[in-house]
Amino acid sequence: MNAADAAWVSAPSVKSYRLGAALKLLTQSYVTRAGYTFDGWYTDANCTTAFTATTMPDHDVTLYAKWTAQGGISYTVEHYQQNVTDDEYTLADTESKTGATGQPTAAESKPYPGFTAQSFEQQTVNGDGSTVVKVYYTRNEYTLTYDLNGNDAICKTWTARPIRIRLLKL
């Protein structure tokens, strides 16, 4: 097998054939790889030359499985928002998307009011559907300033200090 995540459904071991003997090549029912379709046996590791012999040639042969990526493979995008009381994050939303095995995901941030999405990396879609992309959103901070130097002549002059207030999740 020429893929680390491929597996034998029914292990055939090594087969020995006499010169000229009819060959019965193993099919999809013998090999499996999550997210891929088995597309035959090839005589080179790059799978450019299909093995077409029907009888055993006069030399040893190593065959390579050709795999074609499948589309429609599920992956998950998780959206985490920063907590009000600390700098930890809580899962706010999960969405399911699909892509092709071995290709990058197409996750997108969402427009949550009061939050700013942080940069994140797309992942490679795993054929077994285990891919997860995590998107984090920091909570926006705004400054609330109290002005104690109003226009009322009765008031004395005070020095105001700015304070920071975080928005609460509704």
C-alpha cells in the first residue's frame, strides 16, 4: 500500500505466480482509504503507468494503489467568543461544511456584533471527516468617560479618570 492511512480490508499478503499464470488483481473490496476512491494498480509510485498485464511477466512486480480524492467530505468550523470576565473563550457556534479530501477548508469568520475575529488558518480536509477549524473572536473594548466638570456653578472641579467597560453577550 502506498498511503499511510490506507488499509487492507482482507490482507492478501504477497502472492506468487508462475510465469504466464493468469493474474487476478485485487479490487476496491480488498483495500480502503477514508475519503478516497481506489482507481487501480500502477507500476510506478506516481501512478502514471497502469498495470494492464493479464498474465504474470518474467520478473517480480510491485504494484502501487492509485487513490482519487472524494468531494463532499464533512468538516467542522467552531466559533469561540472571548468571555466577559476573563481572557478565556467559550464555544458560541458550530457549523458543518464540506470539501474535498486533501484540499484546504473554506472556513469564514462571522460578523458577531461587539467582537473582532482573529486571524486563523485553513486546515486540510481529512477523508475521515475529523477536520476542525477553530475561529476565535476577541471582545471589543470601549472607553466610558465620566465628566464631573459640568456646567453647574454649584459643582466643584473634579478630575475624571477613564474606565474600560466590556460589552456583555446578549
